[in-house]
Amino acid sequence: MAKYKKKNQAAEPEKPSFDDLIQGDQEYQSAFDERVNQALLSARTKWDREQSREPEDGERLEEIRTREQEGIQLSREREVLEGEKQAFARQRMEVAVGQELQKRGLAATFAPWLASDTPEESAENIDTFELLFQEALSAAVTSRMRGTGAPREPNQPKAYSREEIRGMSRREINAHWEEVQNALKHNY
């Protein structure tokens, strides 16, 4: 097989390398230089076009970011406005409930607890409250009118002796300060 390769190699003329070909003929050299220059010029033109488009893309991106930020700000402002609107509606409902309570002879201070989202619910709350309030008031009046027997003695503060005061901690003295002062005034 080695003999076969040698015969084939001898039969084929030796091809010159690319560098040898260009250096040997000036026409080849100038044609090659011209093609390289054209390739470089077209690559440079393409690169310049891409670079000129990038700022436009950047400007578009900046516009998109600005619009998104404006949208976010707008939605925040809407949320704040909606919250204020709900608070205002709640205040108006409390005022209306307070007026209704006063018409019925009840204290308007209960309005924040009785006011609801709708006028119907608020009216129900007022009716229920009025009924419960009247029942509680009636039970309290009846209980007091019955009486409990002998009148109670007024609550008198406990009198401490000097020995008891000496045995107290600072906290205990502070907790029962009025009684301690009373005991010291009256020399118990």
C-alpha cells in the first residue's frame, strides 16, 4: 500500500500554499486585499447601524419604564383616593347614625359602633341596640327600686399601723399611698 501512495503523490502536482500564491502574484494579492477591505467595510457599516439603533432601543426602554412608573404611581394614588373615599363614607354613615340615635333619645356616642356599610344594616343595628338598651335600663331601675335591705356603709380606706407600714415594700406603699398617708396623719 505504501507503493500506491508514493505513485499517487508523484502523479499529483504539488499545490502551492495560500500565502505562497498571494505573495507570488500581485494581482491575487490586490484582489484578496480588495475583498478583505470590502468585508471589513460591510462589517463596519453593519456595526454602525446596530450602534445607531441601540440608543433608540434605550430610549424606548426608558419610555416604557417611565410609563410603568407612572402607572404604578397612578394605581397608588387611586388606592389612597379609594381609602379616603371609604373613610369619608364611613364618617357620613356615623353622622347619620348619631342623628338617628339622638332622635330616639339615645346618646350619639354609640354611633361608631352601630354604623355599618349600608343604611339598612345601620338601621337594624340601631333598632337592636335600642331594644337591648331599654331592657338593660329597665332591669337596672327595677333592681334599684326593690332595694337590698340596709344601706351600705361607705367604703373607707383601710388604716395601716406603723408596724404594717414598716413591713411593706416600696411597691406596696406606692400601691396603697393614700391609705398610708391617712395612717401617718392619724398616727395609727
